[in-house]
Amino acid sequence: MTARLKNLVWIFVEKFGLIVVSFIAFYIFAKYLTADEYGLGVLSIAVVEFVGIFFVGLWNDPLVRRKDTLLEAYSSVFWIGGVGVVLLMSGFNFAVKYITENNELALLTSIASIKVLAVVLARPFVAQLRRDRNFKHLALRTLLGKILGTVVGITLAIQGFGALAVVSQIVVMELIAFTILIWGCTKLICAKVDFKLFMTLTREGVPIAIREVLTGSMTKSTIIIMGLTLSPTIIGYFAFANRLIELPFNALRTGLRSYVLPVMSKRIEAGRKIGAMINYLTLATSLLIFPVFISVAILAPPFITLLFDGKWDFAIQIFQCIAVLGGIKLFILYHGIALVALGKAKVGVWFEISNVAIALLLIYLLTPVYGLNGVVVALSLHLVLDFIIKIYSLNKVIDYDIQGYIKNFSKMLVSGFVLLFVLSQNIFSNDTGIYLSTVMTSIMGGSGYFISLFILRFDFRKNMTLALIK
């Protein structure tokens, strides 16, 4: 087995394992927690992780790309960054208590803050493993942390601790993962601390961090704004629906980013163009996974009712909308990664900030009147503008075949709507039972999807073959 294939296997093992373990925890939480308890737990995590995502992006990629004074960089981020986060989160938690006057939310937020500290302290160790392409160690530490965190969370949920179960799961996970990383590797953080170097890394990482916040925390920002306009119960329904889609999508995005970013960086260093690579990777990924999201949107609702005894049926409509939007997001999956690899992460950042601000403002204005439907409108507009911004930004820094991209994207989108129509017309139209009927409907929908692509002359072989070329 080649090193490249081994890396892909371990990335898959990690992400698939996380999906399985996360779904088990999610299922137990959905069974034992009320929508109000789940919503409060998710809101607490969202408030804290909004800050945490920024710090992950701030130092992660600059450390991976660092070519000299590496040990000093690791040590500086660990010690200065760690102290800074402790001070920042202390002030942040005090502000949450003062602004909300909600003692339970303030307590949960304080506990969740431990995760941010663990994530920041882990950055040097994660960066070194990424540089070494030791995806096996990364996968094992993440899975072990997730499993132990899930055990703690499930135990607390069953014992009736409510929102605390949701928060405890993520805190224990990060603490265990950090302990595994630092065990026997303390030499990485024993070098001289250099404040000037720390500030250089921080300045380099700010555009990347902002982009990470924009791409990775839209959901968290949405939940925070919803916390101002809607009840924890409605937030719980949204979080439930979103989590069902977010689990596989984020695992896919993170896994592909971990592999594709170093590959793109090496191509750029070798003086090779990446425009065609982005298109072929996008089309190959979307070809296989886009129809899955569309199918889930149509076929999953009866199973949601069956699994949770109708407890979360109110969330089904928003779940279907999020699933379709998640599938469409695949078409710009690699554009942001490419800008980071090119060292041009700041291109288009202000447009993206404006896009997020518009979406959050719409959520704030629409949700008091239209509830979750207002969220759907805002997220849909955000996605449309995100398409335009990312394509514009990439075309500004490289020679990018926009016409070819739009042509193939249109073909796949049309075929996706064909799939959506076929599934909607044939779903459970016979008396063969829910499971067999789902299989039959899926086959029929899949056939319609690929036949329509064939009619539209989509070049399967070319796109799949070129996507696999290193």
C-alpha cells in the first residue's frame, strides 16, 4: 500500500469513526434530552466554539507551513497562546453572565471554555503530525478522545443531567485528545519563547482564522443569533436537524482539507498550476456525494419519525432544507482550501464578512416573525453569495476556468433536481415495507441521476481520472 493511500485510509477511518461515535451520542441525547435541554447545551457550546474556531485557524496552517525556527514557533504558540486564551476566556465568561443574567448558561459556558484551552494548546502537536503526515496518530487520538467523551456524555444524559451532558462530552473529548498528543512529546514546547515570532505567526494566521470562522462557524453564529430571538426549544429543533447533516459534511470537509491542502501546497511550490485540479476534484467529489445529500433529504424523514417516536418531527422540514443546501455546498468545497494553499487567504475576506453579516442580520430580523423558515431564507441567500465570492476570489489570483466550472456545475445541478423529482414521485408508493421501498426508490432515483448526466454529456471518465492524478 502506498503512503498516499495509507494516509487516505487513516483520514477515512478517523472521519468515519467520528461520524459513527457522534451519531451514537447524538441518538442518546435526542432520546433522553428534551428539545429545551438540547438547545441550551448546543447554545453554550456554540458561544464558546465561535471563539475556539478562530484560534484553531489562527495558528494551525502557519505552523504547518513554517520552514525555520520551528521549535521556537511551537513553544511560543503553546505558552503565549495558552496564557492569552485563559485570560480571554475568563473575561468572555464574565461577559456572558453579565449580559444574559442566565446562571445556568454562564456555568455551562465556563465549563465548555476548557475545550478552547485544550484545542489551542494542542496546535503545535497537531501541526507536527500534519507535517509528518502521521494521519494514523491523529486519527487514533481523535477517536479515543471522542469515544471516552461520548461515554461520559451518554452516562450523564441517562442520569438526567440535561444540557451538562452535551457540554461534558466535548470537554472530555478534547482533554483526552490533548493528553495523548502531549504524552512523550514535550520536547516540542521546550524551546525559547519568542514573542516577536508569535506575533508574526499570528499576523500570518489572521486572514486564515477569519476565513475559518466564516466557513466553519456559520451554524454557531446562527444559533447565537437565534438565542436572542427564539426559545431554547426552537434552537433545539434547529440543532437536531442541522446536526444530522453537519456530522457527515464537516467530517468530509475536514478530512479532505487535511489531505488536499498539503498536496496543493506542493504543486504550487513545484510551479504547477492548480486551477484544473480544483475543478476536477470538485466535480469528482460532487458527482459521488451530491446525490447522497439529495437522497437523504427525501428518504430520511420517515426514519427520523421511526427512530425518535415522533419526538423530533417538528425538525423534519428544516432538516430537508439543510440537507439540500449541504449538497450544493460541495461545489465550492475546495475553493477556500486553494486560497489558503496559495497564501492568499485574505483575498475576498471582507466580502465574506459582509456575506455573513447580511445572513445573520436576516436571521435576526426574520426569525421573530417566520421562525425557522426565516433561517432557511437567510442560509440560502448566504450560500448563493458565497458561491459568487469564492469563484471571484479564486479567479483573481489564478487562471481559473470559470466557464468550464459553471458548465459542469449546471449539468450536475440539473441532474440533482431530476433525482429530487424522481425520489419525490416514487417514495414509498408501494406496500413493500419501508426498508425495501427505500432501496427501490433509491435505485430508481440514482438511475435517473446518472442517466440525466449521460444525456447532458457529462464526462465521467475524464473528471474521475484527472481528480486522482497527484
